[in-house]
Amino acid sequence: MAPEMTADLHTHTAFSDGTDTPEELLAAAREAGLRTIALTDHDTAAGWDEIAARVRSGMRVLPGAEFSTKHPREDGSLVSVHLLGYLFDRDDAGVAGEWQRMKDERAGRGARIVENLVTAGYPITLARVREIAGVGSISRPHIARALMEAGIVASVGEAFDELLHDGSPHYTALRSTSLVEGVEMIAAAGGVPVIAHPRARAAATVLTADVIESLVAVGLAGLEVRHPDHDDAARAELADIASNLGLLATGSSDYHGANKTLRIGQERTDDEVVEQIVERGTVAPFTA
């Protein structure tokens, strides 16, 4: 008998780089037949209170976030790796301090990237990017949307591939939290750390089975196995690693509203795995 899957554990709102309000996110989840979602905006819990107030009967929300970390290649260069943290204490000193640092640095970083693009002759403005960002700090998807509006690129993905990737002359880096520190931080705050899309983009080059195994000792709880960026081979490999290491295997859409061509609920997590996450977390899910 196939496992029941009514949960999508990786979604974003306009509080980071998505386009939906929390209410719109919940409506989209209901439309897709989901019973559980996780709110995982980038490096913020700013949307938690609003979505908690809008949850209706029959829906459950796991408060969470997507944490930005980096891990070194053998040559010492750093690769971006994202961590999903579920049901942690957002007031924990380690989490709150890290997010404030990143918020301060990211606001300036976004503006510098825009300035670099303007200097290079691209017809966008900082004022328009701020409008697109709305309540969130300026991030690269906001800049990508401005580039789309200006007719420079056809999609957010093309903007990243052509102009906003880490090696671009227009890019400005942030000081990095290490992957190990990120796992430890989420675990110390009573949360459940899961590596997001471990076979997507450059992260796949550093997240070997040995590296993943080394993270179990510091609190890693799971791997996002089913993700739109993972092909069948990647899913099979990650499922095997998770099984061998006793890690939870999750599935998620990485939904961003209109910022990405991804459908909420197109990848899902086994309901039994969701219950294991709930049992391990410090904060209770939001329900009506």
C-alpha cells in the first residue's frame, strides 16, 4: 500500500523571495489537496505570526525557515548549501543573532549587486527592486524579476545563469555560516535540520555521502530527497543514503509563487515522516 503524502515541507512567501502572502499560500495549498505545509522563508520567521493567524480547519503549518550556509570544496572555495529547519525556537540567541547579522549584510549586498548591474549598463533601478522586494530584504530573485521586467532575461532562472550566479562580476558575497554551524544552530534551538535539495546545482559537488554522514553527529535529521531539481538517479542515491544513515527522507516543491514555475504540492513528504518531524521539534505546528 502506497504511503499517504499530503505534505509539502518547503514553501516561500513574500516575506522572503516568494510572491504569495501567507493567506495566498494557504489557499494554494488547499487547492492542491494538501493538509500540511511548512513555511520556510529564507533566513526569517517574519511570516510565522501572520500564517498562524490564518490557518483554517483541516490545514496544519510547520513553522520553519531555509538557512543559508556554505561548505568548502577540496580547493577551499565555498559552495552554497541550504538547510531547512523545522519547529525551532525563533527567539533562540544563536538563530536570532545570525539572522540579524544576515539581514544587515544582505540589505547592503542586494543594493550593491543592483548598483553593479546599473554601472554595467543594465536598465534597472534600485527603487524598482525595492518595490518588488516589498516587506523582504532585497535578494537575487527580486533583482531577477527587475531584469525580467526590463526585457533583459526571460526568467528568474536565466537571470541567475547569466548575471546573478556566484561567479558573476556583478555578484557580491556575504560572510558565510558553515554548514556544520548551521546544523548545530538549528539543533541547539530545538529544531529539526534537513538538507535542502542536496543534488541541485553546486551543492551536489560537496555533499558526498561521507560529508552527510559527518553531519549526523552534530544533529542532521534528514535529506530532501524528492525535489524538482532531482532526477530519478539523484532521488535513488539520496534515498539510499538516508536509509543507511537513519535520516528522514522528505519531499517538497520549493514553491515560490510566481517567481518559479513550480506547483505547490508537486513533490510531497510521507505523512509518517511529517509526524516524526513534529515529534522531534520544540515548537508545535500551527493549527486552527
